[in-house]
Amino acid sequence: MSIERAVNERGADLEVIRTRIDVAPASKGGHSGEQAALVVEHLTKRFGERVAFDDVSFDVGYGEVFGFLGPNGAGKTTTVRTLGTLIAPSSGSATVAGIPLSAVNGPAIRARISIMPESPGLYRRLTVSENLRCFAGLYELDDVSGRIERALRAVSLLDRAGDPCGSLSKGLRQRVALARALLNDPAVLFLDEPTSGLDPVAAHDVHELIVSLRERGVTIFLTTHRLEEAERLCHRVAILNTTLRLIGRPDELRQQLFHQTLEVRVRDSLGDPGLLFDELPGVDGWKQSAPGGYELAVSDPEIAAPGVARALVGAGADILSLAESRHSLEDVYLQMIDEDVEARRR
């Protein structure tokens, strides 16, 4: 069955799809000399009285995996749609893949980026290869067969090229969508919730694909609700809740929001913990977290831990464990969202 016939049987034709997606031929050339893949300055989008996102500024370097986090309705997908030229911003400016964001520059920007939406939107009656050939035609790409082979090889689907997409699992369809996004060798790849609805095995497979793209130096803008995903994959993350709340490396954000902490467990509760902990160098404070358990706020865990251990042994305590407490990106996220909720209640 031809691609055109199969698409027509689903009630659409290539010209309608071309108009809706509004893609342009892929541009050639590298990115040498460009300072950042994305530069966003005071960008705002309103729909009437409703503010989708407000006064957002950040930049993303070439080869960086940048995580964009936030609750439902925070403006994440609207930001992607704006930077992808699908909707126009209300105010502010941006540069995408070295090109100023504007209506006139839309075709040039779309030629240098790819967006993988949460729902892949593949034609299930077409084979994997036919789907990719269809979209390569929309981009008016050259060397279509070679591009399809390289994209399928990148997502480990070369042996499934002849399978109808309707016969694939959701995880494999996500891989096909990722291959489709790689066809035009994008300077910036936008991934909007790429593991949404996937089981742990399929999500792990997508994670491995993103890691391989990161190792190849592909610039990735990743929106996700899965915080462990962002912590594992991203060089930096931003937390958006209409406005940009935090931005930085996960370890930087942990240090901004949380004290460094040592967790101590001893067999029997200490008779007078204050007498022991208050005078220890490097210990800024403490609290009892459970019977025989204590949390110590410290300036430097590596310096404080040996002194804490010596003091406990000297006091006759049997140490069960002594370790640095590691706050996760989820802790950072929940702390920030809780602060936003409290602020709205005031």
C-alpha cells in the first residue's frame, strides 16, 4: 500500500498535514560560534486574561540536556509550543538554534529543531519506515533512505522497519516517534513527556536512548513529571510554576534549599544529645528524628563525620549507621511547590 493511499484512507492527505505542521526544508551548516542553543529573555504568553507563563528567562547550551519541570498547568508545554514557533509569545524574546524567534523566521527555526510530543501521532496502518518516509517528505529532506536507516539504528529499531506501527507496543511507538524527531538532524530536540504512560521497562529503554543522544552531543529540552528521570538525565533543570522558580544543576538546587545533613543511628538513645552534639566543630544544629536516630546540620559532612563518630564512641554509644543525608530532586521540587502553595494562601 502506498503512503499517500494509506494516509488518504485515514481521512487526511499530505497537503493538509503539510499545512498543519508547516515545516520547511532542513537547513545545512553547523553551529560553530553560536553561544547557546536556546536563549530566552522575559518571555510571556497570555491567552486573554489567563497567563500561561510569565517573564521567563534562561539559556541552554549546545549539547546540554535541560530539564523543564513543573506541575500540571505550569506552562511547560506552552513554552515548548512557543519556542517551537507553533504559537506566538505575548511579549519577550528568544533565540532558537541561533535564529531570533519571530513569525518570519518560523520556517528557518522549524527546519533546525524537532518536537516529540507526548502523543506520537503516528499512522498505525503504515509501517515504521513508511511513517518516517512520510514525515521526511514533509521536511523535504534529501537522502531519505539514509536518514531513515540512521534514525532507526539510533533507536535500535532497524529490524522493525517493515512492521505496521499499529502492531507495536506503546514503548516501541515512542521509539519510532523519537526516530522521526531525529530525521532532520535537529540542532535542538524538544521532548515533551517522552515516557508518559510507559511501563518501567519501556521508560528505561527511552532513558537509555536519551543517554545515547546526550553522549552524541544532541541538545535536548526535556519536559517531564518524572523527577528521577530529570535527575538522571539532565545537566541542569528549571522548575516552572507560571514563573521560573529555580534553575541550576540538581546538586546546586539541593544546596540552595537544604542544609547538609548527617544521619546518625545508635543502638540506644543518648542520655543528653545536646551535651554531645552542641560543642562539636562543624555541627550547626541537631534534632532527634526517631528513637536512637539524630539529624545533624553540618557545614561540611566530610569534616564533621569523623568528629561525630569519635564523640559517639567516646560517649559509649554503639553506632549503627552514620551517613550523609542526600536530598533528591523530588525533595527540591516538593519544597518549591509547597512554598508556592503557602504563598497563595497568604
